[in-house]
Amino acid sequence: MRPGWIRIEEGQVPVAATAIHDGHELRAEVAELMALPDADRLREEDPYTGIWTSVAGTRIVPQRSRFEMDLNRPRERAVYRTPEDAWGLRVWKCDLPPDTVERSLAQYDAFYRTAHEVFAEMERRFGHFVVLDLHSYNHRRAGADQPPEEAAGNPEVNIGTRTLNRQLWEPLLSQFIGDLASFDFLGRQLDVRENVRFQGGNLSGWIHESFPESACCLAVEFKKFFMDEWTGDFDVEESEAITRALEATLPGLLESLEKVGSG
């Protein structure tokens, strides 16, 4: 049985989307030990990214917070223990009991078992498939009343490809970046660059290791220009434009997948 805290929809096209840091929920035993204020926790999560998974045929959106277990880190680092693990934040009221940690890691394992089932079925049905691993990131860490970080090191869209098999997937990657960068985004073009702030985390690496000949995972990080990372205020128009921009990449992704399959 699939875990109830993971929202999964399976579709009819070889494109999946995940939003593994969208969740905000905590198990009761974890919530009782949490020292971090809710607003601070939300700031480090990726709220609203689950909305964008609607562009794909298959959607995987965990409902649990990354502060329970971070699905984009290796298992041994998935549960934050010290402030150094969590951007200098004091997360817990006390040291986490070992059994609490083990239950969180059991959920980590359940997520990856479930994801493997979903992607293995996509491999069986389609041969080759793409996963858009959707995230967002902060760019105003100096404070709510401070200017944002320099745009030179903070693209509006960062595509992480560290573990990508470029020999197999370079044409698809180029098509995706080109389509996203050329989209008419509310009268302008998005600044889309590769491996500037992030190169992809554990999920994309695991997908490429588990499905080396069939899966292309692109870790897509949107700078939080569509919201205020300090107050949580959300710009619906900007978010809807992100959804449309991602939708505009689908024809190119599907065409590129066909070429890989026929090649």
C-alpha cells in the first residue's frame, strides 16, 4: 500500500513532476519536538511548487515537511540534527530520540520505494521518460528589509544537471532550457541558467542511478520571485505564469523523448 501522505497521480504521457519540498505537515511526535517557529519553517520549504506539477502526466507530491525528513538529501543526512544541517536554525527543543529518527527514516524509505514503483511503471509503459524535479529557493537571506542577493549568482530558474547523462540527454536539455527561456513570461523572458546555485540533489541522482538508460531528471529551481519568502505573500499571477511556462516545454520534451526512443 502506498503511503497516504504522498499525493500521487499517474497519467498518460512520459513526463512526471515532483515537488518533494512542497509539504508542510509534521507527524505529531515531530511537531511536539519542533522548536522552529512555523513561519521560519515555511520559509525554508518550497510552498506552492506542488501547484506546478499539474503540467505533467504523473505527479508525486509528498505532504510532509522537509523538517521531518529531507527527501532530497542522502539517507544518512535526511533528518536534520544540528543547526549546521538546517541553515543555522535551531530546529529541535532537545536531541531527537533515536526511535523518532528511525520512524522518519522509515518514511524516507517508503517514499523512495513508492517513487521506484511509479517510475518503473513509466519505464515499462513508455521506454523513456522525463522527471521535472520542481523546487524553489530563497534569495533574500540577509533579511526582510535587506536587498536581494545579486542576480548574477541567482538565476530566476536554475536547472541542476550534475548527474545527467549528457551523451544521451543533451538535446532534450537544450530544448527544455531554450523553450523555458524563450517563453513570453508576462512580457519578458526568464533568466534560465544551468548549475549556478544548485546542481541537483539526491532525488535526481537516485533517479539517474536507478533508471540509467531510460530516465532524464531535471532539477528545476525557481527563485522565489513569485512570493515574499519572509512574509509568505504569494503572487498568483506570477505562479500561474510559471505553470504556463512549464506547460510550454512539454511539446519539446515529448519530441525529444521520441528521438531518444527511435535512436
